[in-house]
Amino acid sequence: MTFQPSDVERYAKLARLALSEEEKARFARELSSVLEYVGQIQKVDTSGITEYETVVPLPPAWREDVVEPSLSVEEALANAPDRKDNFFKVPRVL
Amino acid sequence: MGELNRKKAWELLSLLDTKEISAVELTQSCLAEIDRSGKKLNSFITVLSDSALEKAREVDVKRSKGLPVGRLAGVPVAVKDILCTKGVRTTCGSRILQNFFPPYDATVIRKLKEADAVVIGKTNMDEFAMGSSTEHSAFGPTLNPIDPARVPGGSSGGSAAAVTAHQTILALGTDTGGSVRQPASLCGIAGFRPTYGAVSRYGLVAFASSLDQISPFAKDARDLWLISDVISGHDRRDSTSIPERLFDYPYSGFKGKAGLPKTTRFGIPKEFWGEGLAPEVREAVRGTIDKVSKAGYEVEEVSLPALSAGIAVYYIICTAEASSNLARYDGVKYGVRVNDYADLFEMYAKTRAAGFGAEVKRRIILGTYVLSAGYYDAYYLKAQKVRAVMKKEFAEVFKKVDFLLGPTTPSAAFKLGEKTDDPLEMYLNDIYTVPVNLVGVPAVSIPCGKNREGLPMGLQIIGPQKKDEIVLKAAIMLESLGIKL
């Protein structure tokens, strides 16, 4: 697989990332060589593996569904780039 | 007492306990060194002089009144700027978080404060921990204190440089693919990556969640033990946190307990000696292995064939996880938002374009690709299966040997700019460290010599999951063989 600038543009769009033409060309070149390298995983025999497990297997971490002390609205909104009253403010969605 | 900042934490704690020195003096000696060399090395993003001295005074008062103190009382600790500190700017080395002030402390920060450690500052890093040289920081590169023309390694290069330059006694970094062991090796200090889940990740800004692990730097393995004991332990705020304690007895300088049984077996993975390993590193690590053998321990060659696919597997999994984790930087809840946009999509895309550096963008695109419809099975799923094969191979080899020994990095510290034009070349610097993260085992890097130019080289000791304590014991044993710098 070789990455073309149009491929870079496609995946960048999925990732909500605006790129310059120069970046598209550069990333296409760099990612092509990375992809060629990572392609070697196909050579490893994984026929015995049906599914993968977590790194360190643990039982699920359940907890009671109860209200506990948490951040105040002011603290939670303190880092927001834009807000109105007790809400995050964003451009029109609909 | 002169040059307090050059001493180790376990030496300093006994001087503090007997009141031969004060925490304020010790903190001042570190702050003086930061004043002297901090700007030049660019090791810190934020220095916390005032709160550090305040904490040091508080500890001195406690000791003078005979009140109980924590296990790191008065010892300066620098923390990587990826760990949330309440009310203290936490940037992750990124423009997108340049104005982010967390409303809470990470669990490790809380534990350090409870242990009465002196948090001295927030250290520089590759943006979002993506890099092996600390050149990918929005706040400029950190320089290697041993040779400022060279990189300190990364991504926790600021923490490594701060310990090496005696600007702090201990430091925390994070090790997702080697980001603590590799800089420790390149700077000539000790770095320990605990078992996955040994240290809570609550309040650690996520890069690749199945690989990320908060990990300490120190001048020797005893100090690593000391701080690991403080920061590890179960945390209900991290669902991957291990319930059991991995460090059993309170720190007592390992008195009488440092020895490893002579039946201890060290395995040398033959896959670690292939192409790309610098002859000088090969020689230094071989020399150490000979000493281990001469000291009466069993040393044998072992094989883990899937190791050679480590970097390939790692760059699929870490970019996939990163592309998902970094979706949160959308200009809505925190971080920077651009001013000029026509609609919601453009706000996201332009905000992220302006906020992220090139390496982060590359990894988001690659991660989005390997997770996308049509490529998921060939890349992400296949990589997870190879990871499972690797895990099986480690489990098998640890039935035969107690530890694995090998180089930490393929070469000594490289020059600034040497690898920034070729991402793959940069990635290959982590060839010996990433398998540890993929299988979630503990590993420590300690110095094993210097090359002709005086640059340090490191070796790593890898153990089975949850054997953190004996991995550090093995490191203490190796240090006692006189192989430290």
C-alpha cells in the first residue's frame, strides 16, 4: 500500500484535521514508508489466535451507581474556550 | 553538606530524618541548579519554586515537631507535563493545551503529596508523548546534559535531563513504548517501567491506553524502588489498575534482602542482537552479561521470534489508540479554539490543525487508517493477534528463565535533528523497549558503560508481570557488580 496525498486527505477528514497541500504530500511520502515497514506483521503466523485479551487480565471493575462528590459546574467549565451560562458554547449544529 | 542535589533520595532521607539537613536547603539546591542550567537544557515547562519551598518548609516543621512524615518527606520530584496537577498548567508539550489548568490532581500527584514529596516542576516532553527525542515539543527541544548537541531521548526527555543535571532528585515520566527507559539509557540514569496497571493512570493524559504507564527516573535502582512503592497501588478510578500490592515490605534500603539466589536464571533474547545494534552497545551489554555469569548466575540464550515484529505491531496499536484518544481535542471543553471558522466541521478541523504538531498529525492519520473499514482486519486486528503471540512467547520463556537481559537502545544518544526527517528511523530507536509495553511486563534500564565519546549506554532487565520488586532487586544486584557509570 502506498499512500497518495488524496488518501491522506481522506483519513485527515475522517479525523477532523485540516492539512495544507504541502503536509498532504509530505505525510503521503512518510506514511508510505511506515506502512511498508509495518506490513511485516502479515508474515507472523497467528493461526492459533482466535481473539486477543487485555494486557493484564482483570475482572470487571464494578461500582455502585451512586452520586459522589464531583467537580462543580464552574470548575468543569473553567477551561472551556467558549461558554454560555452553564453550557459549553459551540457553533450551530443543526 | 554541599551539593545536596547530587545525592540519592535514600541517602537524603536519612540526612533529613536525623535533621542534618533541611528540606528547604535540599529544595533550594535543586532550584539553584534549575536557575543555572534549566533554561539552557529546556528541561522544565513550568518550575514550581514557590509551592515547592512552601511544601519543604511544611515538612521541616513536621520533622522539628516530631510529627509523622511521608515516605518521601522533603525529596524533590519533577513530573512530566502530561500528569494533571490541580491549578497548575498541564500542556502535554502541545499548543492545543497551552492554557489548560486541570481542576484535579492525577492519582500519582496526590500520592506524591501525601508522601510529603516536594513537587518541583513540570517537565518538557514530546507532544502527547509521541517521540523518542523530546524534539517534538511545542516548547522547543530539551538538550542532553551529558552533551547538549545531542537529544536526551524521549518522550520523557525533560524528566530524564532534570535528574541527570541534578535539578531534581527523582522524576516521573510515562513509558508507552520506551519513553522512560530510552531517555534513562541516553542520559546515563535509571528508569523503571512497572507492570501495566501497577500505577494508576487516573489524571494521566491518555496517548495509547493499553500501553501507557507512569514510570519513575532516579539515579539508581534503590531510589526507583522507593518511589515505585509510593506511586503504585490500586485505584478505583482506573479500571485497569491491579488490585494487589507489588511492593511488600516498607523500604529499609533492602537490608539483607538485596541478594538474588544464585539459581537465578537470565535469558538473553537472540533477537536483540541483530542488525541495527551499534557495536559499542553490543560490547558494553555483553561485558555486563559476562560479569553476571562470572558472579555465578545462570545465563542462557533464549528466543522470542515475534520480537522482531515489535515496532510494526506497536506503531499500528499506538496510533490506533492515539487517533481515538486525541479525538477529545475538539476546541469545545478545554484547550485552544481557533477564531476563524464557517461551521462546526471547520472549527474542529482548523482547531486541530493549529493545535497539533506534525508527529501528532502523522499518528492520527495512520491510526485512523488502520482502524478504517477495509483495513481494520489487515492492520489493527492482525497487530493485536501478533501481540497475543508475543505474549505467549514471553509466558513460555519466563517458564525457563527469571529475567531477560539486553540493550535498552540500539545506540547512544543521537544528535539533535539527526532523525527528525525520517519518522521510521526515529521509531526504530525503540526497537528493544516496545515489546515490554506490548506484553505489559516490568522492565528497568540501568547504565552499563560509556562509549569513546563519553556517552552513556544502558541495559534493560525485563521480568514477568507483577514481579516488579524482584526486577528492581536484580537491578540492584547488577549495580553492585560495579557496572554503573
